Amino acid sequence: MGLLEPWWVRWHCVQKNAPQKKSGGHGLMTVNTMRNSSMRVTASRPPSTIFSPSCLSTSLSSSRKLPTLTSCSFSFCSLPLCSFQLIPQISSLSWFTTIVPLVLVLTITAVKDATDDYFRHKSDNQVNNRHSQVLINGVLQQEQWMNVCVGDIIKLENNQFVAADLLLLSSSEPHGLCYIETAELDGETNMKVRQAIPITSELGDISKLAKFDGEVICEPPNNKLDKFSGTLYWKENKFPLSNQNMLLRGCVLRNTEWCFGLVIFAGPDTKLMQNSGRTKFKRTSIDRLMNTLVLWIFGFLVCMGVILAIGNAIWEHEVGTRFQVYLPWDEAVDSAFFSGFLSFWSYIIILNTVVPISLYVSVEVIRLGHSYFINWDKKMFCMKKRTPAEARTTTLNEELGQVEYIFSDKTGTLTQNIMVFNKCSINGHSYGDVFDVLGHKAELGERPAPVDFSFNPLADKKFLFWDPSLLEAVKMGDPHTHEFFRLLSLCHTVMSEEKSEGELYYKAQSPDEGALVTAARNFGFVFRSRTPKTITVHELGTAITYQLLAILDFNNIRKRMSVIVRNPEGKIRLYCKGADTILLDRLHPSTQELLSSTTDHLNEYAGDGLRTLVLAYKDLDEEYYEEWARRRLQASLAQDSREDRLACIYEEVESDMMLLGATAIEDKLQQGVPETIALLTLANIKIWVLTGDKQETAVNIGYSCKMLTDDMTEVFIVTGHTVLEVREELRKAREKMMDSSHTVGNGFTYQGKLSSSKLTSVLEAVAGEYALVINGHSLAHALEADMELEFLETACACKAVICCRVTPLQKAQVVELVKKYKKAVTLAIGDGANDVSMIKTAHIGVGISGQEGIQAVLASDYSFSQFKFLQRLLLVHGRWSYLRMCKFLCYFFYKNFAFTMVHFWFGFFCGFSAQTVYDQYFITLYNIVYTSLPVLAMGVFDQDVPEQRSMEYPKLYEPGQLNLLFNKREFFICIAQGIYTSVLMFFIPYGVFAEATRDDGTQLADYQSFAVTVATSLVIVVSVQIGLDTGYWTAINHFFIWGSLAVYFAILFAMHSNGLFDMFPNQFRFVGNAQNTLAQPTVWLTIVLTTAVCIMPVVAFRFLRLSLKPDLSDTVRYTQLVRKKQKAQHRCMRRVGRTGSRRSGYAFSHQEGFGELIMSGKNMRLSSLALSSFSTRSSSSWIESLRRKKSDSANSPSGGAEKPFKG
């Protein structure tokens, strides 16, 4: 065979038994895969890459998980600290002050990962323990999937799952056919057909299979579900293998009694498992900022340690020597300098709480909660498809609240992807429109009854068509019309299933194909059945079988599909259908006149928002076909560049074709798309549509979904075919935008390449609303390095951008371009395999589970079934997640600095001796018990306005886009607040204790009393602070905040109790200290004073901001409060009036009614009095006075409410 290329894998089947072993020289592994007799596998890759056949989806094995967690979280900071705490000369704290929080953090992380892995292991075991029939020693035996190896021959029976990636050898169906369902692979429920190559299709007998000694050379394992390339060598012949010969793991055998397959890939090498591999890790901007801030905090910690160490060295040198008599240095400490060095590490240990060890774990817990909220949202659940929304990642939730650019596919994303045959052009005549007696097009509601297809017993009763002239042309025997529908009935890969006589069910790989074949069916050209070599069509009642010679399949590069058939008369003809941009260039010159009228029809159809295809044919003579088929076979057997060689062969035959006509298919917009786009636009989110459709179709859809409007200043269309043309069109677009902004006189010119700063100034100067439409061939030039910046800034100055005729690669390039130059969060949304690259490139990928399978969903970060759910994902869940995360981070850093900086100030009053202010148990429990749950509750449940208001006021989304709620400025503000709190927390009790006495007249000041006072003040202050920060109170918030306070006092009194002292006298020496300290009125006054001084500036600042410069969120909350009061007032009025009317109107009362009261008018005065009393009570509040000062806000919440507050 010779040497193989290194990227190819040889599967060698030999009549020998070979035990599993590693070969010596070249890193090859020989595996006994045919345990019965005959096969072994030689793979040209290192032994380390040979996997077990079983499949594991867990991130790490149980034995490796803890060491990995330890190395990730422990090594950076905690391990050195734990080591230093074991050195008596350094540490003034017990080992557990660092170990306990660290172990708790690692335990939570390990439990979370272990839980995830448990369910993955459970799922893996269910799959790996399934059984298959494997040919072993000439007998079929039951074998677990985990034991199936490459080279095994497996028997599958109807409705069984495929255990591995198999080469189909034979089946119970004629010609080696079998039918499979691929829902687990790509989400498509329609059946697909696979066929064994003719040479093996007769191997249905076990004895023949046991003697099979072929050799397969194929591509290495990969994740391409729709491609496979290999060659079978058997009986001194070569046979090409393709995806049509493969049964992939995860498929289900349907409508086939049995089949045999040869295992090509097993376990993790299967395409299903290759697709479940790790995708590119995405991090949010908050993650990156947190990493930076943690490094800054660590640097700040080192600086504090250096300052206090220098202080210790100076103090020991100037003052400490005086106390040598009764406070001698340890023998190891022989100088003030060395004392300062040890003090540095001591303070690093004491102040390490300023570095948030539990920050990342807390963030992950909050994100997990947000993900569950998305999964549980019933308003994002599609009842029709029974499909919920799914957060497929937990790391990007807050970034959903910062999106500025949305890149959307059109078909299946904005539209329903339910195709309906609407119009067609045949030989220059357009069909599909209905005209009234005056020759005007009839609207849908004015159309007559649809065409009657009752003459055709095989017609689809759901199919509707309104133009009767097309059916008349068919009945009149028009040859062009017959050839048109003959092409539609032959040129496809649809499978037909006939459950009963005359009941046909089509299974199409795309909705377009299904619509076209159904149209041909109703007009009398019924696709009835197919075999690997034939297609049977009933043409106007006559069954005709065509010999299928070749299928030139569709792909995103070719954008066309062809079949070559031989009719019963022996005539060979190629039928082709494809995109007009591709097919019109491959027509024979003689079709120019027909091409002109057909092009006009194509433009008309595209203007109506319809999807178009061009149809053509070509007659082939026998000699040419035989020569072409020979070269096609050679190309299909090539070991390298097989696809390129086949593309050249296809290109050759698909030329000089004769034009037949064109089809137009309607794809309606999804429900709620225009409203969603309008709402997202109001949220200052720019939407770009990237589609493969024609320009006219895309523009029409743009108007339909309100991306483009008649009120826009101008819609620029870029269609240049050269670099110079595209550059000129972009330049003219910028000039027009500048002209409308009256800024042309600033001396700015557009010649040559523009600098980024100059283009940014252009963007800021633009006034008016513009849109940009650019074709794929123009976009290819616009994305070149020397023009990409000009294109980007021109596009970013527009309100809407539509890119037409783009390839999947271009979609990803456009997204990457915006990511490269714009500091903005991007989101890509699509439903098909051609959207996968775009979804993976964007910061956030959203998959629509639609008609084109689940490949987009598998590649996405979030998924749901309808585009309209995007507004709720961003404006509600995204905004809330961003708000909650920002609040959590601000408070988290605040409470840590308020807690830790007290040690810093205390250092100046304890001789820089690294003594702690707090009890060591308080240090241990502060972050993991006293303050952990309240901040987590706020981070999970908090919200500023209800979800209805988030949708009603989309401008509330802007703070996330501008990154206003948590940035470096906000970080320094919360740090400053924490330092301010620590100063008051230390110096107010310090000043009080210097002069205060107990009730018995003794001095109040002692170390433990001071520690209890400061610790109690701290816990109360941070609890009150989180109460002020909480905007939405739930029972959980109340329980965690006040429960944490209660737990603090319970633990405090327990640690100073007689019981613990009796059990652990060396650990709990200060019996009764807490009770004695907190029994002093002076202590409580100190705590109240400290709390008030710490909190009142915050309250005052927020009150002034609310009064003088409220933001939109404040305005909306205030408006909501006013509405609640008005509703309560109206309910009160209705209740009083309704009660009186009901009682007085009771016709047959058994006692005296209220007629006299009504006639006296007292009940009216009572209502007025109640209303007056309500108004008086309301006006006494500060917010009511705010309402009177800004009455316009209350009268017009959507417009006037914002103006006085913002202006």
C-alpha cells in the first residue's frame, strides 16, 4: 500500500487473531477488534491517543478531581498562608482561621462538580451498558457498548440505537438500503436513507461476514456529521466510501428489519462524542475586570504589609528595646529589621481576608441561580413545540445585560422556516398572482377559492394555490411546464413513505425541498418512490421509472444540486436547481432572452420577500457521460483533496445549461418578530441580519420586521464588484450622513484610509436614521484588511445593517470584525448549521431549535424556540443578572474592606505587633457564616423594577451597555466606603472606651470587650447596609439577613459560655465576656452611634441623588408607586359606591334600607372625606412632595416622566 499521509487512518482487516499491544517504533497500536477471528486495526497516531471504547462526559475522574481543585484554588495564595500559619514566630492566628474557609470553599466547589459529574456518570453508564449483537467467533453474541471496538461487525435490528460509527455492509432491504432517524444527532425527525456499497450488500449471511477481510482507509475522527471520506480495499478493487454509507452513533434504525455494519469509530472517536467536546471558553467582561481587581487587591495587601512591617521595625528599634526586660525577643529574632520582616508575613496572614477567597465560588453560585431562572421561565416556554428555554452555560448570564450588537440569521430565526410554494416563472411566464376584472392584483382576502386539485387522487389536500392558469397549462400539455415539474419531482433527496394506498408522506432534509416536491405532486408529477438506482414518478397518472445515474449534492459552497437521470427512452439529462447568483452564470448563451424575463420575475419575487431558486437542465450524450462518470469515480477514490476534485468534476458538467424557470417560496415571519426588534432597538441594541438570501428578499423582510422603515433618512445599498467600487460606495454613504448632519464644513475628507479616531468622530457626528444593505460579493472586499475599518464605522453609524448572500464564513468574519474594533458585547442568533461559526464567534451564542436540526443549539450558550423570546432573555433576565452581579460585587468588596482594614488601624496602637482586633473564631466565621448568605440572596433574587417595567421601559437596559453599575470607578467607591466604615468602626469605640466605665465604676476598656463591641458593630452595620442595598425583599432575604444576625449573637454567647469553657478551657478562656460587655448601656450606645455614623451618609447621599438627579430606574419605581396609590384610591372609591348601591337597590329587603341615607347625600360626603384623608396621608410623605415638584413625571411616565429627571 505504501506510506499513508499522517492525517489518514488505516483500518486493516486481516485473517489473524491479534491480542491488544503497542507496537514499538512508530507509535502505532494494534487492537484485537474482531474477537471471533479476523480483524485488527492499525492506527497511525500515538498510543496515548488510543481511547477506551466507553464514553465519559465527566470533566475529571474522581481520583483526579480533588488534586486539580487544590492546585487551582489552593496554590496561588492559600497554600503559602497555611504554611506560614504553622510557624509560631510569624502567625498570631490559629491554623483554622484560613483552613476552615478554604476547605469550605473547596468543598462547595467539589460538591458542585461532583454532583454534575454524578449525573453525567449516570447518563454515561446508561449508554455504555446498552447491548448490541456482535459477531464473535462466527456467532452473534450480546456485548455492552463499552466493549465494542473498531473492526467489530455488529447486527442491528429495527428501532435499535446505533452503538458506534458503522460502515453499512448489508441490510434486509433491497439494494442494501436502510432507513435511520437522526434526531439525537441533528434534531431532525424525518427519516434518512443510507445504502451499502454494492460489493458488500450481499453479505447478509453470518458465514460470509466472518470471512470478510477488507481494508478501509478513512479520515481521522472528527466532528463533521455530514461528511465522511474513505476507501474500501477488497478483492483487489477499490470502492469509495461517503457519508451515505455510514450509520453514526446516536441514530436509530427505522423501517428496516436488520442490517450489519463494520465499526469504523468507537467510543470517544465517534462523531457524536466529537461534537460534545469542549467549545471555546468564553469569559465575561466582569470576569476579566474581577481578575484585574483581585491582582490590585493583592498588591494593596502587600503594600499594607510593607507599611506595617516598617512600622514594626521602627517601633522595635525606638520603643521596643525599652521593654526587653519583661518582653524579650525570641532567640530567632535578633534585630528590629528581622522583627519587621516577620511582622510583614504576620500581617499578610491577618489581612489576607481583603483578598476574596470565596469570591469566585459565590459568583458561580449566583450564576447557577440565574441559569435556573432562565430554564424555569414559563414565559419562554413554547407550548406548540413543548420546548423550554435553556441556559447551556452558567458563565455568561450578566453579559446578557450588556449586549450592544445582535447578529441574526433570517431563515428559521426571523421567519418560521415553514415553506409554501407561492409563485413560479416558467419559460418567461409568471404564475401565482390572481388578478381582478380590472387587471389589478387581488389581495389575499379578495382572492377566489384556491385551485381545485381533485382530479389528482395523490394530491396533498393541505396544499393551496390560487392561480388556475398554471394548472390549465399542465392540463393543456405545455412541454415547458411539464419539464418544470418533472425537474421538481426528480431533482431532490426526499424520501417517500406510503403508509396506505395513495397516502404519501414526504421526508425532506430541508423545508424548501419538501415544498417543491409537494408542489410538483399536486400539479400531477408525483414522486412515488426511489431506490439507489431508480426514481419512480407518476406523471399525470402514468408511472415512469427513471434510472438515477448520479446525484451532485447540495452544499453551502456550491449552492446548487443536480441529478443525472436516464429516461425510459434512454435519453440522459442533467437537472439542476440552485441560487440565481450561481446558476445564471452557468447557462447557455442562447437563453439570454429568456434570462431577461426570468430575472425580472426573480426581482419581483424577491421584492415580495419570497425565497427563489433557478431551474435548468442539460442533455448529455452517452459517450460524454461515460467519460465523465469514469473521471468522477477516480476523483471519489482519491485519498487527498477528494472534495476539491469532485467539485471540479461537478463544475464541468454543470455548465451551458438551458434555463427552465424559477420558483418562489414563501417563508412567513415568526410571531412577535417586529415587536421584538422594535423593543430591542429602543434599548439601543443594533441588529444586523446576515442571510444567504437575495438582496431584494432580505430588504423586504427588513421592512416586514420593522428593521427598515419609511421614516429612515436613507437606506444605502452596496453592490460593488471590485475593491474600488465598494470603497467608493462606502465613501458616498459617509458623505451623505455627514451632509445631513451639517458638518461637512469641518474640513474632513474621505480620501484614502481613515484613522480609527477620525472615523469615530464621524460616527458621533451623524444625525438621522440610516440603514446599510451590502451583498456578499461586496462584503468580501469590505472585509479586506485595508477596508474593514471603513466598512465597520460606516455600518456602525447605521441603525440597521443587512448583509445578503453571505457565506457561513463571512457571517463569522463580520462578528469577529465588530469584536475586534468595538468595545461592545455581541450576540449571534441562528437556527441552522450554517450559523454555527457565527454563534461560536460572538460573545454570546443563541440557538433557535427550529426546522433545521439542533446543530446551532449544540453550539450555543442559550437556546429557545422562537426569536421573540430574545427580548425577555436580554431585557429581563440579562438586565437582572447584570444588576444583581454588580450589586453583589460592590457589597462583597465593601464588607471585606470594612472588616479587614480595622486590623490595619489597630496596628498603629499595638506596637505593630500583628495582634488581631477580633476573636479568631469571628475571623473564621465572618465570611462563611455571618455575611455569606445575605449577599448571596441579594445576588440571586434582587431586582430594581418588576419584569413588566423592564419590558415597558427598554431604556433601562442602557446602564449595562455603558458598564455603569460596576467598573473601576464603582470599585474604588465601594472600597472607599469600606475604608470609611473601618475607620469609624475602630476609632469611635476606641474613643469611647478610653473614658468609659462600667456600671460598677471600673474601667470599661479591655481587649476582649473592645473586640466584642467592634465585631458586633461591624455585623450590624453590614447587615443594615445590605438591607439598604436590597431593592426587592423576599422571605429568603429576610430570613438570611436577620437570621445571620441571630446566628451571630447565638454563637457569640455560646463561645463565652461556661459550657464551652468546661469542655475546652484552653480555647474559650473568656467566660462571660460577651454577656458582661453587652449588658453595658455604654456599649449599646457605642454600637448605635457607630452604626448611625456609618449608615447616615449613605442614606443622605441616596436621598439627595433621588431628589436631585434620579436615574430612569428611580423614575420607573416612583411611577410604579404612584400607580399603586392611584389604584388603591380607585378601589376605595369603587368599594364605597358599589356597597351603597347594592344595599339600597335590594328590591325586597326584609329590613329598613338606606334610601334616606342616599337621599341625604351623606354617603357622598363620606366618600369625599375618605378621599381627602387619603390624599392628606399621601402628601405627608417625601415622595409625594417629590411628585408635586415634578408633576409632569407622573402625568407622562414614558415621556414626561423621564424628561425632568434626566434633563
